[in-house]
Amino acid sequence: MGDVAIVGIDCAFPGAAGVQAYWDLLMRGGDGIAPVPAQRWEARDFPAVGGSGGFIDDADVFDSDFFSVTPREAAAMDPHHRLLLPCAWRALEDSGRAPGDLAGTETGVFVGVMGGEWGRLTMSDLARVTPMLGSGSSAGMAANRISYHFNFTGPSLAVDTACSSSLVAVHLAAGSLLSGECDTALAGGVNIVLSPSLGMVYGQLGLAAADGRCKPFSADADGIGRSDGVGLVVLRRLADALADGQRIYAVLRGSAVNQDGRSNGVIAPNRWSQQRVLNSAYRRAGIAPDRVAFVEAHGTGTVLGDAIECAALGAVHAVPRDTPCAIGSVKGNLGHTEGAAGIAGLIKTALALHHRIVPASLFADRENPQLRLGERGLRLLKAPMRLPRGETLAGVSSFGMGGTNAHAVLGSAPRTPRGAGTDGARGRAARDAVGVFTVSADTPEALRRNLAAQADAVAGRPRGAAAALCRSSNLVKTGLPHRFAAAVRDTGELADALRRAAAPADTAAEQGRPWGRPAVAFLFTGQGSEYPGMTAGLHRESPLYRRHLAEADEALAPYLGESVRDLVLGGDERVHRPRFAQPALFAVGYALARTLTSLGVTPAGVLGHSLGEYAAAVTAGALGLEEAARLVARRGALTAELPAGGGMIATGTGPGELAGLLAAEPGTAVAALNGPSDTVVSGPLDALERITRQLTGRGVRVRRLPVTHAFHSPLMAPAAAGLRTETVRCAPPAVPLASTRHGRVLRHDLMDAGYWAGQIEEPVLMDTALAALVADVAPTHLIEIGPRGVLLQIAARGGRAPAVEYLHPAPGPAATGLELAEAVAALYRGGLDPQWEELYAPGHRGVEPLAPYVFSSARRSWDRESFVQPARPATVTVPDAPHPADGPGDGAGDGRDGDDPVLHAVVQAVAEVGGHPAERVVREARFYEDLGFDSVMIMQLKNQVEARLPRVGEVSVQEMLPALRSVGTLADFLSDVLMARSS
């Protein structure tokens, strides 16, 4: 048998709501036994059953909105199903995956569940039978519910072999994985003690413990105490789990299932069958019994059951070995969780192997001497047992009342090599690395709830680097519509950011959900933004930026004869000279853009200001990197050959006011039209000085630009002539490119030699180009691509892009990797799903545990008196829609839809069928995504609508289907039908 890894766990048992709580309960030797809650039954009415057992707190809580289940359907659902859904979500999160990422995959679901008590309790009154009860009461639907709500298309089956059901489910899931039927499997079981009926059976058979407690292998053992429980594990083939870098709790080395056959009674245990299933499991695992360090036994605490199990264990394990095989049973802590008993033992064993310590077995202090454990090579764990280094093997047994036996062999997880340590500056950089921590939820309230939970969890960790924790959150906590993201370096910063966002007064959590991907436009900065050491901080912290800057450096090296990267990062003052400034800015622009696109930020459009158009053209696919590098190097060399004496000034006025001044100064020209009152002038320095004095005297803002030549003026004619002779390999832009030469979006135009020659001497039409870009792609975000903030300030002054978020991943000399991470965080909040792995160095790609998702506890679905109220036709009188000749009438609603009686009728019908509060059924609510409707409910809705709107007449489901996008679209459709039939 091949190896299968346990990569995710979630569970809830009496006194232990969650994996960590379960482990804490086991390690402290606690138990979850308590009096029978009045919600289940009145204990005094059933004295033969006893007054205690193991009960999960809040077993009636279900976040139906999260799973798009209507309140009425939730009330009809078997509570076993309701417990399984959130458990499945949390187990998948624990495996290091966002559950939504597995939608549409052949993930398998295997659930052990014993009996169908909910169906017996709810379906016996035939007058109350409904379609929802029919589907909600089937034990077979336990697995199907998970597959349906998570959109899994692999094998999905419920297993009922009584008390061994959940371990048999794990066995079947492992077989499905190893056969290639699925690549990921959820396996486990669930049990809820809904009524005293089975307890009465145990009592009549003499198997019920008087105090409701299982006391396995104890001299005080007197029977079974029944308990609730739910647990699921996520399984993957070991090779796949290792390849994907998942955390592995333990490895399933082999398992076996058999049957007692015809023995001394259908519900009596069979020693020989138990021996055979152990030997079969060890054979399939390829091990000898003497290698098994401990066995999590079935251990019900019945006199006969314990004696038979110990005899079987002894027959297999009484072999020469260094130490006896340790045994114990979690039923001493929990009671007998029946359909979930096997998974309770399996999870305990996996956690013991993971933590390398086996908890003591409760009630072991009074070991039953009649079991003769010592002479059988066994010892009952009276204290926790530390596990030695290296591989440890353990067994897990689970035996069904009807004779189906299961045994599984688990091994400790294989050791994986750790990344090489770092020291010095590299080590400090690793500790200070920035990451983006993400949290998502289905509603704003749920987001706050989960932010608070994550804040508490992070605050409980030692303060340290946060990058690996952030990366884990990106893999797990990103699949839901309402989003939070914060760029941080350490866990202290992260805890503070989470607390601030969770606070009621924080506005960040009130921004709502993104309804689509962001439309991002890249703005590439031109010459004048360069400075020595630009982007050095980002280069130091971002491996991705380092890689792409190296690509640009390699492309430019043949034309420059030296490394532009070294010049940029080394603080070389030559970066201000045109020969080097232009290639340096191109390299930085290219590397920044490629860094963003590698992170999944695909621009909807690009714009380059002057020199910035070269990197913009590469990003848009109009030029290749090598071709653009050659042209930029040539442009820089041609510019360097021009005589000195030219310059540029930025003025706070329009070209109209400048016209007279420019006419009086030959050689000057408008170089850039950045906005209505934002004009750049080029020309000889002495002429610019005279223009500056006159404008300053008029109160106009003027600023000298840090450039060496009069770009975009007639003085650039010699350089333009040189570019015009080049042969340029180019293509039409694949992404909308707003040309600042032409002031429009290029679609089929070629950026050939003529384009680049005109571009260097003609004015930059920034204002009209930006207006064209905004009109064409309607950006939600503008990102400046350059080493200093210039273009975003121009855009803000010009007012061409209102209600757009501005981002800059490298905004100046103080920039580090933090600004890049902040830009990615903002885009994630805006609807982008980044390529998160690219943000992190390999050393930060480990797996860190995160607090599980916290579901809403506001809605409870349990009524032990009547269990569910069926949907019945409305008895209230609702006014028909008015005849077109009539007035709107009165009494048609509650003020929200009172002026639209058709909408009011639809709202009331939806509320009746789904069990929703009427105030939740708003016009925009979608039937399937928001209200949890299915095909059965649509049929019921059709009947309700026809009853409430008799003048509409009969409407077929086929006619209604196109209108079932939302409550409002259905109301509009029915209004149109009413109008047509009335006329």
C-alpha cells in the first residue's frame, strides 16, 4: 500500500471545540462528560439511560448564510450535516489551501455516520413531510452536502458500519487516492446524540455505564457512555503533499477492514477477526508488529469488549521487543462517539505523532488486572509517553457493532530539509522581510469577527518575522468576497493592524466587497525622475525586482559597455547624464512593470511620459526588451552628443498665457501639456530665465526641471534625425497604449523609427493621452512606474481620473519593499487575486498555522419539540397587483416596496419559501448566491407567486428562469407579464 499524508485536521468533541482544544484536553487528562442538556431531552424522563454523556456545546449553531442555505432548509437539515460543513471548511484551511481553490476538482469526500436518527425523528409525522426534510434527513447526504456546497466532483459517499464508520471512511479515502480516483480527500465522521433511544438499547443489553463515562481497560469499567463528535482529516498522496510543501501531521502507512462473519452474535466482538485485521493492516503497511510503539485502541470500557480486544492485541504484539506496546483509548476522555469514534482516535494518534508525545489514557490508574496486559506485551499508558527521534509507528483500531473492523497504521511525518541559514546583512533582510497578511470573509461583520480572531492568535505568538505567516494567509485566507490586507514586517505590527481593522470605528472594513477585478493602468515616468541609488531599497528586499532588473541590465550591457544596474544601485552621479540616465530609467521602469505583472497585476492600459514610453511599449507588447534597450541606448547616446545650454521649466499655467512669451523668445517651445494649467516649456537657458521672471511677476508658479537638455523642442532635431535612420522591429500594441505623442490610444499603429523620432522633438500630450486612457479602460487604479512620484501628481492636479486609487511601488529614495507590498495589498482589496508566491523569497515559503475561520453563531436551528416547521401556503391576504387603470393602492408593503405591490408579493413569497426575514430579501438579492435557493425551492416559489398574484396567472418555470437573477429581476418580469395579460 502506498503512503498517504494527513495534511489537515479539524474536529469538535465534548469539551474540545477545535484541534488545539482537543489536544489540550488530552494532554491535561481532561474529559468532556457533562449532564444531558435540556435541549436534547429531560434526563429525569429516562432514568434507565443516565443523566450524563458527552455533548458538543452549540451543536445547534449553523452559519447558514455562509453556505448559502436558507433558514428553512437549515432547520430541516440533519444536524450531522450542519456540523460537517464548517468542519470541512476549517480542515481544508488547515491543510494550507483556500477551500474555494478546490472547487471543480475531483476532491473526494468520505464520511462515517451511524444510523439515521434525524430522519426517524422528523419523518415519522407524515403530515409534516417536505422535500427539504426528505433531503435533509438522509444519512447518505452527509458526504453529498459537502461535495455540493464546495463543488467537489470526486467520489462522495457516506459510510455506516456503526462504530467503525469513520475509520472505514478513512480506509476507503486512502484507497481512492492511491488508485488515482482523486488527488485530495476529506475523510472522517460525525455523531450527535439526538435522543435517548440508542442509550436505552445499550442499557437493555447491559452495555451502558451508570455514570455515562467510558473507562477503558479499567477495573472500574462498566460500559459505554454516548457522546457527540465530528472530525475530518484532509488526505493526499505523500509524494504530492511533499511536492506542494504542505505540513504533514502523520503518514497513513496502511489500513485494513474485515468482518466478523458468522460469530457468536451479530453484535458480539470477535477476537479472531480483530487479530486478522491487525495483521492485515501491518502486512499492507509493510511492517512487523514489533515496530508499533503504541496503539490507540477501540477501548469502549465494556468488560467483554476490553477483554476480547486485549486478547487480540496480545496475540499480535506479544513478540520479542524492547518495550511493551503502549495502549490507550480516547473514549476515556470523550465517551463513545460512535460514528465518529474512529476519527477521534485517528486524530489523537496523528497529533501525538506530530507533537511527539502520547497522552496518558484516562482511568489507567486502576488497570484491570484480569486483562493480563503485561504478559501479553502490552502496557496501559498511565502517563504521557515521549517519542524518540526518528520514525515512530502507531496503530488505530475501530470496531463496529455489526462486526466490521478497521485498523490503520500511522507513521510520523518524514523530515524535510530546512532552508540554509543566513547571517549578516542577508539574515537581517530575511528577518525584516515584508509580507502581505490577508483575511477574507463572507460579510463585513464576519470580516471583523475573523480579524479579531487572527489578532488574538498573532498576539499569542512570540514577536518575530511575519513574512512566512503572511504567505500562509495568502494561500488560505483569500477566497471570500470581503477582504482585508496589510503589508507588515513583524508579528507585532501585524497584531496592531488586525486590531485596528477589527475595531468598530475602523473605516477600512466598511469599504465593501469588490465586485470584479480592478482595472489597472501603468503610468511610466520620464526623464528628470532619476537619482543616484534609485530603487536600491526595493532591490535589496525583493528577489523578484532583482531578477527583472538583471534582465534589463543584460539587455542594455552590449550597448553601454557596462552594467547599468551597478550604476543605478551604486549611487553613481553619472546617472544624471543623458547617456546613462535614459537607459537607467528604462531599466527601472521595465523591472518595476515586470515585477508587477509577475505578481499577477495585468495592466488594462499603459501610458508613458516621454522616455517612459519605451518601457510602456515593452509592457504593451509593441517592442521587445532587446529592441527597446537598443533604441534607448541609442537615444541616450544621441542626446549626449547635443550641445549643452538647453533646459526645461514647469509652469502653473496654460499654453494660451504662454503664447506671447514664447513668440518673443525664439528657440523656446511648449514641451509638455500635462494639464489645463500644467505646461512645460523647453528652450535655451537664458530664454527660460527671462520667461521665469515674467511669469513669477504675474504670480504664476514656475519650477526648473532637473534635465540637461531642452527635450521635446526643435533643439532635439539632430537626435531625432539619428533615430529616424534606425530600423525598428515593432508590432501593434497588445494592450491599449495611450500615446503621449499623439494624445490618443494606439490600437493598430506601429511605434516605428518615425514614431520615436517625432516623439523626442514634439510636445508630450500628457493631458489628452491620460483623458483618452481613462475613457478607454476606465481604470480603478493608476500605478506610477518610476523611481519618484511625478505622474500621479500630474493626474491629481489635472482631475482627469476622479475616484481612482493611486499607487506607487517605488515612490522615492526612502522606498523599500514595503511600498510594493502595500500596492499589492491595495489591489487585492480591490479585487485582484495576485500571484502571491512571487512576493516571497524561497526562505519565506514555509507553512505557518493560522487561526481557523470563525463562523457566525447568531442562528440556531434546533427544536426538539417539533424539529422543523414545514413551509405552508400563506394565510395572510396580500393585495393583487393593480390593474393598469387602477391607482397604486395602499397597504402594499412596509414602506420599502409599498409602492410596488408586485415586488412586495415577490419579497413575501421568497421570505416564506426560504424562511428569510423579509428585511433581508432586498431587490438586489440573488436567488442562488445570496438566498440559497435550489430547484425545489424555485418550484415552491412559483406556486407562492401565483397564489399571491392571481392576475398574473400561471407562469411556467421555463419562462421564469431567465428572470431568476435577483428578486428585482423576477419582480420586473412578473410586472411585464401582468401588464401584457391585462392589456
